[in-house]
Amino acid sequence: MMQLSKNINFSNYYKKMNFISVILICLSILVILIKGLNLGVDFKGGTLIEIRTENDKVSISEIRQSLLKMNLGDVTVKKFGKENDYLVKIEINNTEDPSFIESINKKLNNDLGSSVNFRRVENVGPKVSNELLRAGLIAISLSLAAMLIYIWIRFEWQFSLGAILALIHDVVITVGIFSFLSYEVNLSIVAAVLTIVGYSMNDTVVIFDRIRENLKKYSNISISDISNKSTNETLSRTLITSITTLLALFAIFIFGGAILKGFSFAMIVGVIIGTYSSIFVATPILKYTNVTQKTILKEEN
Amino acid sequence: MLYFSKIKILIIYLIIFFLTVCAVLNLVNNKENFFLSKKINLGLDLQGGSYLLLEVDSKPIINKNLQQKLIELRKQLKDNKIKYLKLTQSKESINLLLENSYIEKFKIFFVSDDNNINFYYNNYRSHEMEYSIQENNIIIKYSKFGLIETKNSALDQSLEIVRRRIDEVGTKEPTIIKRGSDRILIELPGLDDPNRIKKLLGKTANLAFRLVSEDEDAFGSEQLTFENSEEKLNVSKRIIVSGDNLVNAKPSIDNQTNRAIVSFTFDRVGAKKFGRATTDSVGKRLAIVLDNKIVSSPQIREPILGGNGQITGDFTFQSATDLALLLRSGALPAPLKIIEERTVGPDLGEDSIKAGAISLIIGFILVIIFMLYKYRLLGIIANLALITNLILLIGILTLLEATLTLPGIAGIILTVGMAVDANVLIFERIKEELKIEKSTIHAFDTGYKKAQSAVLDANITTLISAVILFFLGSGPVKGFAVTLGIGIVTTLFSAYFFARHLSSYYAMKNKDKRIIL
């Protein structure tokens, strides 16, 4: 299964892959700018209600009609998980009126002719959602900065540059995919993005570690060949770890329930892109910045 | 790398044994013993319950305080013979128009110790109030520290009242804590309908007994509406007695009308005031006002001297109970706004636990099968390390009495997937070494040695993410950061101590054979 040839000439594909990456990043930014992100109540404010109806003859449009009559602004209703489970997202939030949620419940109970159980309610005011959004953006920027500094301390600036470009590549494309698919971005997606940053970094560092080792060992081999050799040597580890991580993630994605779907999807996408970017984004940067044995030995002195 | 001293082996296995015991504690039902009672707490998203974030609106308090200060200032300026031309109050400041010749005198008066308008905080080395002068107009405002202190005291008072109200409702183990300078965080585990508590917290519960004024009176009057209807009454601004003077309030049923009422008792001061007022006003109508809405307006038939009374109104027994509860626990110093609410029903929590457990088991089995397939015998070592890792992780979570959330479970599953990485790095390295080296032991030894820096680097990067997430995340996401972060620590331990010890044992046994991985 994983008896891959140990002599893949990765550096031959650098240009082609970089071209694809640049296009993907541009497309992602374009999609994000044009289409925007489907921000959840965590970041936009509003009310989210997960409901379960007793009667299975209730339709989505009935629920929507009932809610629209209450003048709640934009209302979206969709199926969520099992039969009879729906997720209702209401644009306005009314945290100040303590009977707001109760009144919605009563209205639905009356209109649908079925007992409606509110399984989950999230009601986030505009002040809190702004704070959460800011905290999320700070967290992501901070983790990128922390990685940059960590690699800088452990390696040389060329490595740091490669690693950080790979991370930005991963984050932008993952967010772009979420924008393209209109998947909801909420707090757990920020957690996923941060974990992706950690994972992708992890992958990159293992290859970098080997490159540094090989650079020390061989003085007369070009950086392209060193990169190829190192990537090949660590390839089976890269693949095995990606596979076990993906196995765990698919278990969450399929069996973990509807709430963890978005999170595990983001992680799956991120792990795949992160693995790719270690080989085809981070490593090529070393070639472009002309890393040689001298770069490493300078650090040692 | 393969040599372990006896004492080291002992310590490794003692740690594993101790944390295994900790993990088992989750199954022990003991509430008294400090150690035996340790358990992983379930987050609100797993056990069901409500999370509420409240904000204290301090503007009304500042306004009210300035009103009092204005009255006091007026008196003291007179006492100190400082003539003013105009003294007015806006929402955030007091404006004082002085004759030029008095400005210097005012400056001295304002910071002197014996005026009780402007308190001096020793700890901040700052006064409560500060002023700015534009020509002869003086604007008096709260200083930075004055504002902090005012907000703090409002928050402390609110917290106390909130705690009393929630305790009266009697939910199990509520968490009520301060958040920042003006917020209160409430967690109510196991509560599936927070509506009642939300309503109770949404009321300031300022109760006042006032008179309905048919004609203009000296104190001024205002139009107030009834709580349950559009009807309006002209009510005097004079407060006869307020809710502060209540010592008890309870719901009961009126024998004659068979309707729910709230009966109450005044303290001595309240009883006296109420007695005097009702004596003077027989025949007039009383207005019982709660948060600027009229609850009821009974006619005073005779003086009420005993200090007992009752509020009749359009009550159900439930609403009478709630009003009595509010009156007993006292009025909030300022209105509270709910700015965030998250509620999970208990059945969803159960579903989440099930889904989390199933995906953990499946993820675990998939990874174990894959590792066995990939590494055969060494796969067993990796898998033993993985199982140990999981037990250690649960053990530490128990020891810390950490809160497990749904994302936290995802973090554990992710740890299962990523934890094998450390061993994979090492095994791959050993594999390479076996190709060059003749001796098995030497290959294992070098493998561990050379893989070390990559293993450390790789795990530290994930740890950085987890730490940032822990400090900036909230609620359930924090739970994820906790399991992910602890998972990395246990991963390093199980790979570099436990699995390495097993590997060294394996290498010694097979030192003469040629091992092919």
C-alpha cells in the first residue's frame, strides 16, 4: 500500500505545484471577497435554535413561514442531523427580552401543530459577537506569529519564511473552501484552523529537520537534491501520520454528530492541504532563497 | 538511549499506575474523600444546561449617584460660603457656574478631606471625582478610578443579588462569577428551561409604595402604566416606603377571592413610615410600583400600622411566587442585560456523549488496525503506547478535574490520530538505521536519538496552537485546547519513556536476529 518509490523527484514538480497553489490562493481570496463568509451567530450575533419536532409531517417551509410572521429579520431553516431535527438561524438577537426564546417556542408549537423541543439555543448579542470575532482573529494571527518566531529560533530565516508561507497557504485555502461551500464559520472552525496551523507546522518541521541534517552531512549536493532526498526519506512518515490523523477525523466526521461536522470537515481539508504544503510550498522556498550548507553552518557558529 | 536504570523504570511505571488509578476514579462513586471524589466534569454542552453572560448597565447608577452628589454639593457650597450662579446635572457630569472670585476657594474645597462628596482612594492615590474648568464653568465628573470603583461596587452588589435569586430557585451547583469589570457569568448545569431564571434576572425589582395623585402635589408626579394593561395613572414621585424596608415576602392565596397574592412584612422603619403615610391618606389610592410599572393600586381603607401587608394583582401562583422571591432577594443596583445565552437540552447532551464515545472508539480501532498492519510487532508497541496515552490523558483530566466538552472529545480523538506520529517518526528512523547498521540494538538506539529533535519540534508546534487556543478561546473550545494540550504531553511521555522502554526490551530480545520492518 505504501511501498512508494523512494526516489520521487519532487523538485521537478515545484513550479507546477506552486502555480496551482498561487491560483488556488487567488481563487480563495476572490471567493472570500465576493461571496464573503457565512458567519455563525458566534461572530455575527443572532439566534440559533436546534429544534426537534414530535410530528414528522412538519416541513422546513412551514417552520420558516411560522417564524417569518414574527418579524425576526432573515430566517434560515435547514435539516440538521437526524429526521425531525432542524437548525433555525435567526438574524436578530434579542438577548434583552428574557421571554424572546419562549415566545418563539410558543409560536412554533401553535403553528406547527406539533410539540417542538428546543434542544439547543444560542443567543449572542452584537457586543459579544464582535468580541468573539476579534478574539478569533487575534488567536489565528498570534499562532502564525508564534510559529514564525519558533522556526526562526530553531532554524534560519529561510526556513521560517517557507513555513509561514505554507501556513498562510493552508489557512487561506481552507477558509476559501468554507466560503465557496457557504459552510458556517463559528468558534469551532477557529479552533480547527488553529489546529491546522499546528499540524501543518508539525509536518513542515519534520521535513525541515531532515533537510538541515542532510545539509550538514553533504556539502556538494544542491539544495534541490537535498530537498528531494529529505522529502523522500520522511515521506512514509508524512503519509502514515496523515492517514492515522485522517482516520480519526473521519470517525468524528461520520459518527461524531451534527455539531462536530463543520469542525471535522475543516480539519480534514486542513490536514490534506497541510501535508501538501509542507512538500510543495514550504520546501521549495528553501530552494528559491538559495539555502546552502553555509546557511546552516553560520547558525552553528 | 535504550538503557534504563531500575529507578527510572520504577518511576515510569509508578506514574502510569497512578494515572490509571486516577482514570478509574471516574467510575467510583464517592463524594466525601478529597481524592476519591475526583472526576472529569462534563461541560454544559454534554450534560445540558444554560450559560448566561450578563452585563451590568452602570449608567443609571452613575446618574443616580450624581443626583445625590448634587444635593450634597448644593448644601456644602452654602456651608462653605461659595456662591454659585448655576448648578445643574447632566447624565455624566455636574455643571457648576461660579463667580470668578470663588474658583480658587472651590479648588481647595473640592480636594479637602472633610467634604464627603469627593472620596480619596488611598490605594489608587486618586480622588473619586475630577473637574475641568472652562472660564468660570466647572464640570465635575467621575475620575478614571472613581468609575472603576463605582462599577466594581455595582458589580459586587449585583453578583450578590443574582446569587440570592438563583439560590432561591434552587438549581444544582450553579457557577456565578465576575467577568471583567461589568459582567457576570452564570453556568446552570442540568437546567433545561432557563426562561424562568432569565425572567427573574431581567427584573431590577425596585419596589416602591407611592400614592396615586389626583391633583398636582409638591413632589411632582408622573404617568405610569400598569404592568398588565395599557391603563395609566398619575402617581406621585414621593416614595413612601421602598423594597429596601422589606424583611420578608411570600406568596399566598387570598381566602376571600381565592387569588394569588404576595404578603410581606416591613422592618421597623418601614412599618413606621408606612403607618404614618396610610394614616394621613385614608381614602386615597396607593400605587405599588415595581420597576416603574404599577402592579396594583388598592384604596387605603384604614391606617396600616402592623407592618404587614399584601400585594394583590393579576397574579398566577407562579408569578406571585416569583415576585415574592424577587422582593426577598432585594433589588439590583442597576439593570442587568443578558448579552449571551447558550442552552443545551439534556437529551442533546446525551446524544453528544454517545456520538463522541462512538467516534472515539471507531477512530481508536481504525488507528490501531492501521498501525498493526503497517508495523506488525512494533505496531503492538505503538498501540500499547497509544492505549497508555489515552489512559494517561484521562487520568490527568481527572486529576485536574477538568471540564470535558464535545470539542474536548474531538481533541482526544485527534490526539489518538496524531499521537502515533511520535512513534512513527521513531520507527521510520529505526528502519533507516537498520538498513545501514549491523546491530539491532545500535539501530534502535540511533533511531531514538536521531528522531528526538523532530519529535520535539513537531509536538511543540501543536502545543503552541493549543496554548493560544486555551487563552483566547471560550467555553467548549477551551475544552478542546485542554485535551489537545495535555494529549501532547502524554504523547511525549508514552513515546519517549513507555514505548522506548518496550522497544529496548524488544531490541535486546532480538539482538542477534535481523529485524525487517
